[in-house]
Amino acid sequence: MKAICLMSGGLDSTVTAYFAKLLGYKIYALTFDYGQKHRKEIDCAMRVAKILGVKEHRILKIELPDSSVSALTTNTINVPEGNIYRTEIPSTYVPFRNTILLSYALSWAEAIKADAVFIGANALDYSGYRDCRPMYYEILQRLVDVASGVPIEIKTPIIKLNKREIIELGSRLDVPFEETWSCYQGNERPCLRCDSCLLRAKGFYENDAADPALTEKEWKTITAQLLGRYSKVE
Amino acid sequence: MKAICLMSGGLDSTVTAYFAKLLGYKIYALTFDYGQKHRKEIDCAMRVAKILGVKEHRILKIELPDSSVSALTTNTINVPEGNIYRTEIPSTYVPFRNTILLSYALSWAEAIKADAVFIGANALDYSGYRDCRPMYYEILQRLVDVASGVPIEIKTPIIKLNKREIIELGSRLDVPFEETWSCYQGNERPCLRCDSCLLRAKGFYENDAADPALTEKEWKTITAQLLGRYSKVE
């Protein structure tokens, strides 16, 4: 059994790829260089895929039609900070990004007759992106059933897990969390302030574990932020 | 009103873009350099878009995950010749190509708040590609409705027209057919043998017109081929 795994180098997609491996799939990893500021995650994806022992890893450099609209791809828009319970779509949203990435994954899947495409989409502790919702994947599966010459299943194993559960699952699967990168900023170290940093820290905190990707000092800084801002965190 | 028009430089997508203009849309043309052998169509797309008077024209260079599977992108597979009534999927099929191209078009559409995306997909005189069927576009529209932050309509105005009707429509809209390119081969002149050349010639023939993109000699050659092979053509 073969599976294409979208691996961004982040925590969610890494846990998803480890889960696919657990299920017995040979992993064909696919990573995109789409001009994201946080390019460090591409190096992380390469290291993590190697540790996981993937069959093949492709890194596709793609150009988005309009990269000026998202804080992930332009410096003229700021990455939002410190609001993990937002309800509106944040400025990090790249229109149809997951659709673009998935269509490439599906193209490769049909070409090598892979059985599945795994994506670490998550509808709970997420940033409000529309293409992370279960309904999106239900309709996409119908599109794939019509468009593909071979049966391909879209797999979203962590779509309904919260960050604490994703990290718990990853721990059981020996995911090398210290090699993953979640921060949306393009700095050398995680900014400890963006949504992605805070969501990740919250997950480790609720799991009674420190994030092994952070130094002790960084961990203290971010947990203090969490405790200060969100009285619900215990 | 704004519309993204996928313009390949071929006959179908050119007629579709002219139709979009007729309907009053400002046209944002999108063309892909995906390593196709018939790169001449990219030059044609540029000329045709200019004649049409598009608001903006973007040419995106993209890398397909596995270009070795299609006769359109590799020299190790031959472009099929002389069978326009085939029922199986031909070797020119690029897995999920339209899905990749459309996801880029949709990304741009959402970014600039375009009202529609036009694609010259055709389900009649076509080459058997699954992503040219109406059902594919019905499901894609549902996916867009879920994934997009702005309403975007996928428009396939010529999906149920035959080649003769497409050419008839194009004539009424003053489409510069002589600037369009349909041949799948990467030669200086149309090969006059591939499915795409034959379908196009059949359309002009049934319209009692010669293809203005061909020399008189080329037109005679290809109509002789059509008459020799397909007794149904009158």
C-alpha cells in the first residue's frame, strides 16, 4: 500500500505521516516551497521525512498566483498574534492553498497508483481556514472519485483531534517533535507569539509536557503568556 | 465583474475567453507553463490574450509531480494519432491536470474577489479526460462554495458544444483562430495527425470553412485524412 503524505515540517502533518506509516503504508512525502516566510519548515520536513524513513520525498517549488494577500507569504502583512480563539479568517490565510497542494498530491497519487493521500488538516485547534473543515474533505473525496482513474482515499486522521490529543498520539508514535516547526514567522527561533506558536504550546501544556523544540527559557516565556491570557488553561 | 480565464492558447479556451468578454467580464488571463511539449501554445496564449484585451495576464511556471506519465510532457511516450472516437483514456492524460490549474485559478479569483472562473472544458469532441465531464464541474462548484470566502462561479460555457458549434460561436465573436494552437506535438507546424489536430480539422470541415491556422496544402492533407478515415464526415 502506498500513500502520498503532505509533509510541511509542522507538528500536525508530521504526526499524520507517522500515523500513515503505522497503518502500513509506504510513504511518498510531498513538501511545497510556495514562498512561505517560515521556510525553516522545509528543512524540518526534510529531516523528519528522513527519520520516518519515507520511500521518496519530493519538494516542489510552486508559485502562488497572488502571494500578496497572505501574511504567510508577504512581509507587508503582519502575522497575527495572541488570539487562538478567533472566529474570523486570519491574515495568514492563503486562498485555496490546500486545494492547490492536494491537487498536486492527487496527481502524483494517480500517477503512481497510490491508495491514499494523507493530510494533517485539523478542524479544532486550528486557525479558522475553511479548507480544514470535514465538509470540505467530504466533497473533495467525491471530486476525486469522479476525476481519478484509480481509487484514491483522502485521509484526514487528525481532523477532529485537538492539539493535546495530536501531541499525545505523536508521543506514542515516537514523533521527533524537536525536529518540527510550527511558527509562522521567518525567524531563527519560534516567535512565541503567533497563533501557531500559542496553539502548539497549549497542546504540550495540556499534555503536562514541555515542547522539546523549545529551550527551557522559551517554554517558560510562552507558558507564562498562555497563563496570563487564557484563564481556561489549567 | 471580473473573471479569471484559463487560456492555454488553444481553440476551446480562446473561444471561452471571448465569450466571457462578451458577457461583460473584465478578463484576468491565466496560462501555465507545465513543461508541455507543445510550448508554442504559450506564445499563442500571449498573442490571443493581447488581441482580446485582457486586464492582466499571468503565466505561471509550475512543476508537475510526475511528468513522466503523460505524452504531453515526456518524449518517451508518443502522442496518439488518428483516433478521435476513442473510448479509453489516451496517453496525453495528465492526472488531475485540470484540478491543479483550476485550484490556481480559484486562488487568484478569491484573492482579487473575481466573480467567475472560465474554463474551456468540453465533454463532446474531447479526448476522454475525466475532468472534462459536467459531473466533475458540478462537484467542483460545491467544493468552491465550501472553500471560498467569496462567491465564485465555475463557468464551462462550451462543455456541451461540439467542435463545429464551438467554431461557429468563435466565428461570431471574431476569434483570431489563426493565432490559436491545438497540436499536441512540439513541432513548428501542426502535425495534422494527433487527436487534437484531427478534432479541430473536423470542426472546421463540418462548418464548411478551412482552418485559417493552416496553409492550403496542410488543409488539403488533413481533410483528405479525415475523409479517408471517417466515412461519417460529409
